[in-house]
Amino acid sequence: MIFKKRTLASFFAVFVVGFAVLIHLTDSFKELLEERFKNNAEDELLAELLLAKSNLESELFKDVFLVDSLATIFNINPRNGAENFPQIARRLLQKSEHVRNVGMAPNDVLSELLPLAGNESAIGFDYRTVPAQYATVQAARERQDIFLAGPVDLVQGGRGLIARIPVFNDYPTNQDYWGTVSVVIDYDNLMLDSGLLAIPSTEVALRGVDGGGRNGAIFEGSAELFEESDYNGKLIVPNGEWWVAANFAPTLTPAQIWFLQGVRIGMILLYVLLFAMIILLWAFYRREKYRANEDVLTRLVNRRFALDYLNRRLTNTKSKEQFCVIAVDLNYFKEINDNFGHDSGDHVLRAVAHRLEAAVRSSDIVARMGGDEFLVIVNRLKDMSHIEKIIEKIRSTVEGEDVLIDELSIRPSISIGSACSTEGGLSVVKLLKLADARMYEDKKHIKSLQQSPFEVPTS
């Protein structure tokens, strides 16, 4: 069939317009996928950073706990501790993976040091002759407790943290000073085991020498990182805190790059299905947008992020750290919407989200799971009995004050249920179901105590 020139021109015009639209859509789609890949990679890097930070805290406190045992032995009987120093020091070196040296200094003069090989010249060293070192000895004496100094450069090479242990002849009065015991912890080995400085595509900086926190001296990375970073938070050490800053720079894998190019080429080759592809692209675009990690209303992380994070926690066999999930449900939310409108309901949801974040630590995660349901993930929980105190704090913080909306005053009411990873081989689904079941029991109990299903003060 021979087409008229006008028809061919129309076909050509449609082809050009359609091709231009297709090119634009494929470019947008490629950018969207690239952003999605990078966002997912950043989420994984952040989770890895938080886990490494937690591991570092755990390893450091484990070493300091062993050092504290040594302090107890010396303070109970300094003479006996000094006489048995070699045996005590060897035992400490055997138990800890990171302790390099243990030294004893009666009257602040170093008399014994294990291991001695290569350190013979240090015997007889008087801490008072080196102001920088003596300041940490004095700090421990004034605190009457362990003082963790450093990181400092070691004469033997590498860097170390030095735990200064003050010893008194009259424990616990602590007026008759005997001297000090010093334990050198291998900082480089400690950091290597935690993995904090080995996270791929991540630049990390640390500050807070001698536990000085965010105002302390920088001992890892650059100062500029603390001015503008993707993550900024504290790391707890025995006598203070360090401050951590990190920037994430994830890159696409070769497979992802080939995938993005394949999408572009494939869509051009399938140009005959242009209109169907437009519909599919729009549907996929909307799906990708709503699957972002942030809840638009409350600015909390959403269900997808929470589930991904829990899956990573449960499948990570390297971490022995336990955690709990707390399911929080807003009571009478339907009545709030019915009586005062959805704008008021949204206002209450934002207020509850803000109060939940205020009630927990920065290391914990608060997510909106959908509707009036929230989830709190409590990390670094060493004593499972503390979960009840956390629940009470959440309840008192959320329910403690009315939510004011213009002249309207609404008192939030929540139901809470929790489940912990210690409850025996639970999957994410089972863990959340257990928390939900306990939350619904709490909701049933709360409603059984109220005569009216919903009470709001009238304005």
C-alpha cells in the first residue's frame, strides 16, 4: 500500500515525537533506577556502619571489663597484687585479644612490665617526668576509677589505648595512694576487628581523644568530614565518648551498569510497543516512588526499610548482639478521623512519631509500618529486662501531654507489645506477629478499663 506524502509525514511526525518521548522516559527511568541502587547501597552501608560501631563498643567494653577485674584485685590488696603481678598480667594477656602490655608503677614509677621483651628500657620510668602521660595518671587518681587515654602513638609502633588504673592502700576510702597499673590496648587491632574503618565506599572520621567527644581532638580521618557528613553520631567509651562522622559514596556494580544500558536499548528496540511501555513505565515509576525509604507523612523510615533492616540483623551471624521490636498502635485513631477529620488524624500521627523518636536512643529505629501502626527497633540491649522500662518511657512520653490542634486538644492513647530476638529462632515474620499479638492483648486490656470507647475534651 502506497501512503500519501501527508500520511507519511504524519507517521514520521508521530515517530519523531514518540521517539523523543521514549528517549526522555528511558533517561528518567535510568536515573530513577540508578538513584534506587545508590539509595539501597547507602542504606546497607549505614547499617554496616552502625553494626561496626556497636561491635567496637562491645569489644572495647569487654577489654575494659577485664582491666577492671585487675583493678579490683590490686585495690583489695595492693601488696598481694604486686607480689602476684606476673601471674595476674599473663592471665589478662591470655583472656584479651587486644591487650599488648601490662605495667605496674608503685608511686608512679614503672617497676614491672609484661611482656618485657623489647621494653627493658622502660623499667624505672617515672611518669611524673612526662607531663602528657602523668596528666592521664592524675586523671585516673582524681576519678578514683579507670581512665582510658588515647589513642596515642606507641614507641613500639602502632597506636594504643592506655587504661590507667589508680591503686589505693585504703580502698574504698581511697586517700592513701599506692600507685598505678597501666594496660595498653592495641588500638589498630581493635579497629581491625570491629571493621569500622574497612567499610567499602565509606569515608570515616573519629574524634574525642581521651573520651573528649565531639569537641575532642581528631584521631582518624579529616576535620572536614565533621562539617558535612551523611552520618554523625557518638560512640560510647568507658570514660566518655568518641564522635563518628561518615560519608557514603556507593558506586554501581558492572552488572547494574549493564542492566541500565540494557533497559535503554531494549525499550528502543521495543518501540512498536511505545504506548504500552509508557503505561508500564509510569506504573513502575509510581511503584518506585512509593517504595522509597521515607514515610512522607511522618518523615520516619517506612515498613520496607524496617523489614530490610530486621532481615539483615537476623541473618548476620557475626553479631551476637540481641535486640527487641516494640509494636505500637494508636488507639481510637478511626474515631479521631471520624470526629475531627483526617487532617487532625495526620497531625496526631506526626506528633506520635515525634514523641516516639524522643523516647528512644539515637541508636534505635522508629518506623511507621502503615496507618496508625509504628515499630520501634531497640538495638544494643544487653539486659532483656530493661525492655519494660523502655516501654514505660515510650508510653509516658507519647501519652504524657495532649496534642494541640488549633483549639482542639487530643490525648493520645497507645497499645504496646514487644518481642525479642532471644525468644528462640524467630523469623522476622514470627517476631513481628508475636509483638503484634502482645500489642492486641494490651489494646484489649486498655479498652476493657474504659467505659466509653473514645473520649476527647471538647473545645
